[in-house]
Amino acid sequence: MSAPAAARAAPVPIAWDGRRLHALDQTLLPGRELWLELDGPRAVVDAIVRLAVRGAPLLGVVGGYGMAMAAARADDEDELRSDAAALAAARPTAVNLPRAVDRVLARALAAPPAQHAAAAARNEAEAIEAENLAAGQALAERGADLLGGARRLLTHCNTGLLACGSRASGLGVVAALAERRDDLRVLVCETRPLLQGARLTTWELARMGIEHELIVDAAAAGLIAAGEVDAVVTGFDRAAANGDVANKVGTYGLALAASATGIPLVVAGPCASIDASLPSGREIAIEQRGADEVRQAMGEPTAPPGTACRNPAFDITPAALIGALVTERGVAQPVNAATVAALMA
């Protein structure tokens, strides 16, 4: 379907019409812009699992709307809880998704008799999206303040509007910095799974008019070592209480290269992505995706059929390798349990 009216003015990834969620199918970009009509929680689950919608902050927003639709059609509490469980489990690494699902579920269950559970759930889901928009703008400006002297950035995966539904996370910082200086240059890693950097980040940067070059992931460390990068900027899908972060697979290697050459790795994301219940990154669940994402590229085989594969979607970067953790509430620098706790206080 074509873009809904609410989404035509800007390249936003979702549009909520009060009853249904419209989502830009990110698996088809950049070749085709197709809008999906998600009319219930199970349709939302399918879109999340196959990465039609993705990105930790956006998953929180989408999960909230999935629960709003569930509350509007569930026959009883058991069905509502079943929908909530399916939504929360759709992807395991980002904390935003289960946190938003639980929040909307609790609001629906606690709705007073004068307020229908569906209305309460819808209001809570819309509040989550509004909070995400505000957080994204604030953290993007904080990140630009921090990196004001940087001209050559390297980024990994897709961490902009498509991933967040707002100017948030790593690419939001890049966008805010580009508004302050016209000599910004960005190196973009291809990034698995599904080459999200190559397909999505370059699409966003081109629309913003920011100069960029695409590189294979294996080239990044060498370019950092050669002095061609001032800072590495990424998002994060979940941060533990001690500041360890889970981010798209390959981030740990970038952190090692940045540390070895003395440039900062800056990770940016909303406080909704921080999970203070986990002491360290060792407790973060790492999503394992299907082998065909490795054995194939855009539907074409790249390895013999049946080749054994391991396909972790994320890795863990220790806090000691992170130069700064940027959120809407402030910047943790250095990154450790005390500075992360101060952000969450």
C-alpha cells in the first residue's frame, strides 16, 4: 500500500491512525517503499520477527501499539496476556519491547470501570511514542555537543529514524552534528543481519544530504588504524547496570579498534534501553537468527546448501571500551555502574 497521510510529510517508519498501525517494510528498502497495515498484535509480531520493523526504540513504540490493538479486541484477560507474551518474546535482546508491552498491559488491566481498557491502552501507547520522540531530540543534541570537534565519523548498523521513529540513537547524533558543520563525513559499515547499514543507513544519509561512503565491515578496523576516523558512533539495544552494551554484531570489534587507536566509541540511545536489573552484559540474551541470513544474500546462495552457520545478531561491548553513553537525561562518561545509576536516578 502507499504511505498513509500521516507518513507522507517525512520518512517516518510508522504511522498510527488510532485503530491500526501502518509500518514501512524495512526489508524492501532501498529498492521499494511498501507500507504494511498491521491490524492486530499477531501481525505486529510477524513484522518484528522478520525485521520489517526493527530498532530498539521503535520496537518499544510498536510493541505498545500492538498491545493497544490487543486490548481493543481481546475477549478476556487470558487472551490479552497471551498477546502480551507473544509480543514481548518477538525479539529477545532489546529491553524496550517487553518494557513497553508490560507497561501498556498494566495500564489496560488497571483501567477503572469508567475508562474502557482499550482506551487506556491506546493512551498509554501514544504516550510511549511521545516520550520516545522527546527523548530522541534531546539525546541527539547532547551527542552533537559531545562530538562537536569530530569531522570524520564511522557508524554501524542503522540507528536513525528507521530504527527509532525519532531523531534518536547514533544516527540522530550524526544528523544533529551535520546541522552544525557542513564538512561532516560518515563511513557506514554494511552490517549484518540483512545489511542494515548498507540498505538503510545510506538511504537515510542520502535523504539528509550528509556525505558518506559505504564500507564492508572488515574494512573498518583498518581505516580506524589508518587515522581516517575521529569517532565511532553507534546506538545500543540494551545496556546493563554496569554500562556494558549489546549492539549489532561487530560493535565489539569496532570498540577494540577504537580503543587501540585512542579514538572514542560513543553509544547513544534513550534511557528506555537501559536495563538496570541486569548487573552486566553477561546477562543480556543474544538473539540467534536463522542460517539462511548467512548462507544467502538477498535470496541468492553464497554458500553450499546445508552449510552449518552461527548467526548472532548482537555482541556485547564492555563498558571499559566505551568512551561515552549518551541519553536524553545526560551523558555517562566514564561509563560505569555509578554513572549509569546517576542517569537512571
